[in-house]
Amino acid sequence: MVALAPSLALANPPAPTPAKVPPRASLTAPRWERAWMAERKLGDRATYKPGAGITVRSQDGRFSLNFTGWAQLLLSTKHDQTPASGASSWATSLELRRARLILQGNVFSKHIRYYVHLMFAPKDLGFSNGVPHRGPIFQWYSVFDRFKNANVQAGFFFVPYARQRMMPLPRLQMVDNSTASYEFTLDQDIGVQVSSPDVAGLGKLRYFAGVFMGEGYDWYRAGDFGLTYMGRVDVLPFGMFEDYVESDLERPARPKISIGAAYAFTDREHRTRAISGTMFADGGTMSSHNLTGDVMLKWAGLSILADVYWRRGWRQGGGLTDADALPIPVQAARNGFGWTAQMGLYVPRTRFEMVARSAGTRPVRSVPTSLARLDEVGGGFNYYFYRHMLKLQLDYIHTWGPALPTGRGDLMRLQLQLSF
């Protein structure tokens, strides 16, 4: 099992977040929001809080169970165009994009916590010809947080490397992460980490350090002990705030900023993107250095996220042969860098938000690489009927570059999200 400290039921939460003093009433947020977000009692032992679900506690507080669920209904229209041939294609789909159930709480002590995140949508389970090819476990871990400067977390969870990938999925400003985030991030893996949500209680610093198996969703298979080692530090010079939620829901009158940096070394990774991606055709592995840095700024309804990524890897060939008994060429590591720049802005005193994003990936020409250039630009609108519990998102993404098989792509998405 794996470890977590926040009291909110999130999708892919970062390390535990300390209890916060309720913020001052914002001058730009709707006046009714604070009352709507208040916790409600359900009898003597249970409570309900919008966005955090239902919590049941034992009388002595040693045991608790919190459960919540959320789902996303997605309508998308995609247009692919190959400029060289003039060919183009259109596709429209309506799908249950995600359907999740989250269980969390504490057992035996308030310092021993658990977190279980299950998924049920067909795409999440990898359905093909009516048969699922992936288990329903999205995350499953436990945490011991007796020592606030050294919380111990173990299980299957997101490697705390890149900020945007650590954001809870139901709390994104756009329908999905950027292309750069998916290229350079590290996904879920089995491992152990030590972290602190608030080093020395200063309210300005947190850290993560962990060791992971490096197998991702293939954790059930026997590995070669090629592990992944990582560390991350966040500095918050103006104090703690919700820096792992993209939108500026609280709309503080004073600016808040979080600056983060992380490093990860992957040893003999079997996939093209370090934990994520596809298996190497030659059956070999890759070792790589990975760096990322990011900034999150929030102020009076304005939110800005900027991050950069860098990867330098080298291959170890696997020696597999093709059907003609010829050696399969060794694919070069995906060496390169990328970035994401994203901004959101609320219309004052309303639930309406405008968002925009630019992202891209670039190969490094000085070393062998199989990474190709890809650019992304897009924007959208969000309407929060009830913050992230009930919201409607509309966005448009344009992508182009050699990394895209068709050369150019346009994607428009309309997504309705509901959670309890």
C-alpha cells in the first residue's frame, strides 16, 4: 500500500499538504463560494465536503474512511492533415473519458494513512475487442507521517518529478496535459519515497526523494533491478498555497509563487520515455539523466504555469532479430528538451475562466536522438458551476511538426466533469 497526507481526495496527488489557515475572503471571487464549500455533518461520525467526498471516522479517531468519485464525459472532434499529399481526415467521438473511485483514510493511528484510486472507463482499462488489457488500479499506497520532516510513502503512485503531471487530473485547466509533459514526465511506478510537506514548519519549503522499480504498469513482471532514483524540491517564498491545482480558485489579493526543480536517473529502463512510452523494438534498455524546472504563480484569479524539461540518455541494445534473422537496429534514446507555458484568467466575480497554452519538444542534435520536433498551441474556456466538482471545459489544440505522423493536427474538445 502507498502513502498520502492531504485530506482531499485527489486524482494523482503530490506529497502531503499541511493544514492551512482559511484564506481571507477574495475581492474577485463570487461571494457565495465559501459557504458552498463548507463542510456538512452527516450524523455523529460522518461529514461531507464538496470536492473531498464523504468521511466516516471512529470515535477515537484512529480509523477513518473517505470516499469520493468523479467522471468525465468527453466530446471531441479531430482533424489530421498531411500537407505533402493533401490528405486529411475527420473523426468525432463521444466517450466516458474517465470514471474513478477514490478511497482513503487512516488505520490504527492518525499517522498511518492509505490511498486507493480505481478506474473503470474503457479507455483507462485498455479495452480492445471487448477485452480489458489493464487492471483497474491507478494508484495504491500508504504513508507514515509521524515525522513531519520525513513522511514515508510506499506503493504504486506517480513519481513526484514534473509539476503538471503531479496535478490532480480532475483539477486541470485544459482537458489534458501538454504534449511536452507527456513526453518528458515519469508516470506511475512502484517505489518508496521520503518527503516533507513543510520542512521545519517554515511554510516555504517541501521536498521529495524516492527510489522506484522503473517498470511502470509492468510492475507485476520480474525486473532486472534497473531502478529509478529521483529528488524534487519546491520553494514557496510567500508561503504555502494550492500550487498543485492549476486554476487560481482562491484568487488571493497578494501574489503566491512556487518554484520547483527535480532530477531523476533511470537505470536500464525498458521504455522509450523513461517509465512511460513503448518497449524498445530491439529488446534493449536505456539509461538517462532527466531534469525539470517549473514555476507556478497565482494572483487575484490569474494563474501562470511554466516548465522546462531536459533528457540525456544512452542505449543498451537487446540483440533481437527480425523475421529474416537480421539484427533489429538499435533505436537512439529520445534526447532533447521541451517546455510548457500556460495561463488562466478568471473574469472577476464570475465562474468563467479563459486559458491558453503553448508547448513543444526539440531534439538535441549534438548526440544521437530519436526525438522529433513537435509544437502545440491552444486555448479554451472553462465554466465552473461548482468549482471542480461540476464544470464544463471547451478547448482547442493545434499541433504540428515532424513528430506528428500526419504533419498537422487540430483537436477540439468539450468535456463535462462531475464529482462528489
